[in-house]
Amino acid sequence: MRVVVIGGSGHIGTYLIPRLVAAGHEVVNVSRGQREPYSPHGAWQQVATVTADRQAEEADGTFGRRIAELDADVVIDLICFTESSARAMADALSGRVRHFLHCGTVWVHGPSAQVPTTEDARREPFGEYGVQKAAIEAFLLDRAQRDGFPATIIHPGHITGPGWVPVNPAGNVDPGVFQALAEGAEVTLPNLGMETVQHVHADDVARLFMDAMAARSAAVGESFHSVATTALTLRGYAEAVAGWFGRPARLAYLPWERWRETVSEHDAQVTYDHIAHSPHCSMAKAERMLGHRPRHTSLEAIREAVDWLVRAGTIKP
């Protein structure tokens, strides 16, 4: 099949596009051309690249038409962030694709209530990102049910893998937290360190997109989580990381309002977003309907990223 991937040079695309090529698909990557894949792979030599500025072309109403004119059987949109963008794309592709797959986020759920959270849980998102992604999901699923638009939504957790800094045990992306744990220095966590994060290896997200494509009849009109099968408490996560460096975790705790004063405003906001959500999502639906199980635990996925940071010199053991 001819598969168009919008935004294929990022975290997910680094793994997804080589998998698509290996499966024998004709692949077109649409991107701004400003980023190389995080990991080199010979498959990219077989990929056609279309350079496009989505934001600019959406402003003048031409982006959807550009994608439609690529005549794809399957379109995978990894970088849609607003309902208006999703509406324009669905209008342009209606009747022209066999399958449309959108990358969402587990933050469509808002704070965890009953865990593990399933895909049919009530949506109570907060923050612009989660609210918009929930609106996109609602629109696409309604369009699938009402008009037969062949949409599937994949909701990743905290994507991680070699090449970038994963969400750390303090709930933000400051590599200094990993450095402190590697050195055996004290790390202060918010509250009692019992809020959760739920990582997923970028390759497991790519595999779920592939599995949804392979089981199109089951996947169309559905949304699926893409996370490791268990969540991590901040405290347990910190203890594991320190152990990788042969250190005991020296942890201290402060109430949120005091803790936030110990970090930058940016880091505090990132941490707040993570601990206010404290995701713990179920993977049962993807296994039941698509036969998919993630291959990496949270800690396995994170360790690959941390090992890469050590090799890159970002973390010094």
C-alpha cells in the first residue's frame, strides 16, 4: 500500500517508517525537513520526502489538498494538534483513503480516577493540549460512525527511546535529575513521590500503528492506548534509576507549593502537568482487538534512553 506519514521524522516516525518499508509499503514522509530521524536506518533511502510547512499551508487552506493529491491508501497523522486541523484533513481525505490514523495522547483522560484507565472512561481533559486532543478524538470517532470516515486514534503515553531526554523521576525533562541520581546526590520529589508516570517506547507506539493497519476492520472507529503495561510512581522510578548506577536513592520530599519553588517555572509547569494527570492506562483493548502487547516495560524503555544519554555525555556516571 501507499502510506503517507505526516511528521514522520520525529520520535514515532524514527521507528514507524522503517517498519512500514520493511513490510513492503510505499512510504511518503511529509515534514518541514528540519529534523533527521533520531536513529539512522537504511530504510530511509527508500522513502519519498515531501517538504511542507503545515501551519502555513493550513492558514491558506492548501495543506489538506496537498495530502489528498498524494493518493495514499493510508494516511498517518502524527502532528495534528487542533480540532480545526483535523476537520480540514478529514474533509480533504473523505472518500480518498482506506485508513486514516491519528496520533492522540493519554492526556485526553485528564486526571486518573479508577485505574487502570480504559479507553471508554469519561473524558475530563485539562490544559490546551489535552482539551484539543480530546476534541479531535471526539470529532474523528463521530465522523467514523456517522459518515464512515475510516479513522483510528492511537493515544501514546510518555514516549521515550534513545535520542532524547525522557520524563524523569521528578516529572519533567531536566537531565540534571538523572545526573543527581547517578552521583548519589539527594533528589527532592514533590509530595510523597507517589504520583505516576507511564512511559512507552517509541517503537512500541510504531508497532501499534502497524497492528492497527493490519487489523483495519477492527481498528476503524476505535481509539487505543499505547503505553507500557504498568505505570511508575516517581519514587519507585527514582530508586530504579539510582540502582542502575550502583547507588541508593537519596530522596527527600516537599509539599507541592514548596517543591515548585525549588525548580524553574518551566520545570514546575511540566511536572505539574504530569503529576496532575498521574496516568495509569490499560492496554487490554489493544491486546483484545489487535493482538498487540508492548515489548518494553516502562523501565526497559527508559533505560535505553538513559544509556543513550550516558553515551552522549549528557549523564556522567
